[in-house]
Amino acid sequence: MQVEFQDHYIIVVVLVLWVLCCCRGVLDILCNGCQALDKCLDLSCCDLRPLLGCHDAAVWGVFAKRLVLLFCFLQPLLLCLVRLADKEELMDWHTNVRLYGHVNVLYNQSTADSVASAELQVYEIDYLVLAMPLAVVTSLNCLCFTHWSATLNGDTDWDGAVGESDEWWLYEASYYLQTLCMSWLLLALACSESTVSLVYYSGLAVSLLLWFFMAASRFPHESAAEHWGASIASILLLAALLPLWEAMDRHSCRLPVAAGLVHGTAVFLLVAGHYTAMGTKTASYICALRFGVTILYSVFNMVVLALGDSQCAHAPV
């Protein structure tokens, strides 16, 4: 079964973004979120004023922070634009993910010796179809973040008290869903030619362990049992990733290998960043970490769509 992203699907994507933008209070939330983000994230380390001839740090700081929000919110539309921009050049080259479903075994009872024949279900899915749910969830998480960040200050601690508001729960739940979609997408490309069940359960297992570290990041590790729990979760996470890396190593194409590296880097950053928080870091630290990972896999998705299968066309078999 082959699933491709048709050009007219872009209309649906635009309509979804339009509905999100026209929801009551969304525009006010975005404005308040941009103002709160100015206080939440500090980008003073990225000082480009000498190169750009501007001596007002606040101007470039506000511009960079709003650019990050806009980039994350417009992910569905940006992915579609990348596909349209490269359609003329790449022609029929699209990145397809091939996964195998269940096996239908047929028995022939007409003869003395039962002859069995196996029919393998093959799914060839356009990468843009797989990437679109993650892009939509990223946009939703951006809206939830702007709504929640209106109550933040630059020195807000990432501890147990930060989870008392309903806005935080919406943001956290949407980000949990975002990490699940990220794992499924990147593992589907990294483990191409594998089974659907392998990608599904492996992505779910990795996401559950990530959620453990995210939930534990707001509380200090005061006892040996808590340290042992984090160590066991780390071992389980490594055990879940090892078979996936072994499946990725069988590919001669560079795209699945790159997807595995991006997924491994994202998991490492999220685990290390949240594990070291232990209720002592600020909300700006966690938000900057998560936005950094979002930008990492978002740029990778755009590169994959821009390159297409042309990078695998001449790969040795």
C-alpha cells in the first residue's frame, strides 16, 4: 500500500493553521507570549550587533525570540513550501518510508501436504505524510507555550510549584505528545525496511522513558532510591535504542543513518538536560532546551524533504 502527500492536501494544512490563528484569544496569547518570552529566554550569548551594525541588544533579542516562535508555529506550512519549492527540481524523487505489516499465511488443504504461502503487507509512505502530524503538534505546543509563558518571569523555577496552573498542564501534555510523534517519525525513517510493530512499540518505549525524566526534572533527587530509579531508566532507554541502532546500521543510504543520529542526539539532550535540572533550574533553561531540540529535528525534516530520495538513488546495494 502506497501513501503519498498530494498537492491539494496543502489546502487542508493552511485551513488548520487559519483555524488555529482565528481561535478566540490566540492572537492575544501570541502577543503576550512574545512579551513573556523576552523575559523568559536570554539570548545575550548570540550577540550579532557588531556584524549587523545595530547597537540595540533588545531589538535583536526580541527579533530572534519571535523568529523562533514563528518558525515553530509555521512548521506545517514550511514543510509544504519545501516540497513545492523542490518539486520541479527533484521531479519524482520523494523520500518514502517502507515498513512491513503483518504476514498473511495461506494453507492449501487440497493436497496431502499442506502448502503454505506467505503474503507480506508492505507500506510505502511519503515522508511528508509522516512528518505532518509532528508539525501540527509542534504548532499546537507553540500556542500552549505562549499561553503558559504569559505568567512566567525570567527567574521562575522549574520545580513542583510550576505545575499548579492549567496552562502548564496543557503545555506539558502537548510537549509529551510532541516527543512521541518525534520518536515515531525519526525511528520510522531510521528503521526503514523494518516492521510497523517495531517502530510503534520502540517509539512508545523511548517516549515513556523520556516522560519519566521530564516529570522527574521538577523534583530534587534526595534519596538513593531516586538515583537508582534514574539509573534504571537510563539503562532501559539504552536497551530500547540498541536494537534500533543495529537495524539502522544495515542501511547503505545516508538518510536513515542521519535520522538515527538526530533522534539519538535529541534523546540525549532531553535526558541530560532534564536529569540535571532536579528542581534547581529555571523554566527558561527547560524552554530553551526544548526549543533547541525542536529546531534540530524541524531543520532535519526540511532537509530530508529538500533532498528527497536522490541521496539514495545511487547507494550501493
